[in-house]
Amino acid sequence: MAVAAAAWRLFGPPYTPRFRPPQSHPWRLRGTTVFVGDREFLVRQTGPVDAEPIVLVHGLGGSSVGEWYRVGPLLADDHRVVLVDHRNHGLSARTTEPFEIADLADDLAGVLRALDLEPATVVGYSMGGAVAQELAHRHPWAVRRLVLIGTFATHPPRVRRIRQIITGMIRAWERLTGVGTPESRALYLRWTGAVDARHWRWLWEETHRRDPDAGAASSWALLRFDSTPWVGRLAVPALVVIPARDQLVPPPWQYALASHLPDVELVELPDARHEAPWTHPETIATAIGEFVKRR
């Protein structure tokens, strides 16, 4: 079996599921690139150019359009919506060297400055919520308001150690077999109905824009993230959106983050899991829009 597996890995075709027609792209939003130093970042924009900007910051293993294609169009009627692919994600630059979440925040700050978009309402989902916190901490000129969805301030030490071990095992498995996180992520979103059948091919291709080392570098950066020493000093209004059935970021972590913030509002999604931007786009977009009007 080991020989057969090795032969398939060396000479066999990559695994691809069957895509039943018709298949389509869910949001054909054209992008441009922006250089921050020597790195190139994919940026997409929609909505009135003279409207107040909302920056949507995606999570680990995804891409800006891949995670925001349901929420973004709902916000674009009244706001200038900006989406940026992180390094090692989507169509932005790849690197296997170690980096921190703070570096992703610096990348984003460079993009916003290049586009003359500061200050903006910054919406961070999952890992994007960590990036948004760092952005508000390191570059307060860039952030008018914070919206944090399905995210946290830190990992408990024991959970961090376990997830670091799992990340190393996943990296080794993906190097050996060529399959792993992209397949699991895409199949989960499809099987749960979070993504429509007609977008299945697009989802598969969008999710596979990664490699094991780049993915692991991002995962380890996220596991090292800890905003507890300074998050309570962020001088911006914040909205924390909590999927109450979140299976990846336990809700107690999310409530703990909210408890640190000095000026915070809470929105709870009682039946939502971590994939809330796919399954609850209307509720999330409404919460963001109303928060922007109030604050």
C-alpha cells in the first residue's frame, strides 16, 4: 500500500471532485495589485468611490473574495468595500519565511496608505480579526472602527501547544501526500451547504491557492498571536460578532476578547458556526451597516 501510495503521488493525477453543471463564479469582482515594499498584494474594490470605506479582512487559509463574496455585495450599495488578500493567500505574494500577525497588519496598512483609504472601518474575520486588532494597535491612523467576527485575543497555552503540534503534522502530511487543508476546507463548506452547488468548482480552485509551507507559516503566526497586553487600550469603537456555535474559535474566547475592549458592542448569532460569513451574510452585513451609522 505504501508503494502504491508513493507511485500515485509521483505519477497519478491530482484528486479533483466531479463538478455537476452548471458551474459559475459567485462574484466576478476584478482586482488590481498594490506593492508594499517589494511584495505585491491583490486588492478588489466595489461600491461608490466617494463613500466611507469598509475594509474586509479574511481569515486563515481563505481569500478575500472567497470569504466575503456574500457579505461584500450587501455592503457595497452604501459603502466603498475594499478586499485584500494576505500574503500566502489568494492571489497575493507567497513566502515561506517566518512572520507574525503584526507583519500582516503592516502589509494591510501599506495597502491602505497606498490607496489613500485611512481611516476606515476594518472588519476582521477569524485570523483577519487578529490582523485587524494589530492594525488598530500598530497603525491607529488607519482604523476608524473595528468589527471582529469569530476571533480572539489569544490561545490558552495548552490549546496553543496542541494546535502547534497539529499544524506540524498537517504540514508534513500535505508535503507527503499533496492533499490536506484545501480539500478538507472545500469539502466541509460544500457538504454543510455553506457554498451552493453551482459554485463548487470555483470554491475548489479558490481554496487550492496555497502550499504546505506557506500555509504552515500563517498558522504558526496565528498561534503566536496575543493581544491581551494591549487590546484593552484600543481607542476605537468595536463591534464583536459571536457565532454562538463556533467550532474553531470557542465562544468563551470571543466573549473574553469583548471583555477587554473599552468601547464595545456585541451581536450574537445563536445558530451560527465558524462559517458565519457564508451562512449568515444578511445578519452580518446589517450589523456592520447599523454599527457604522451609529458610531
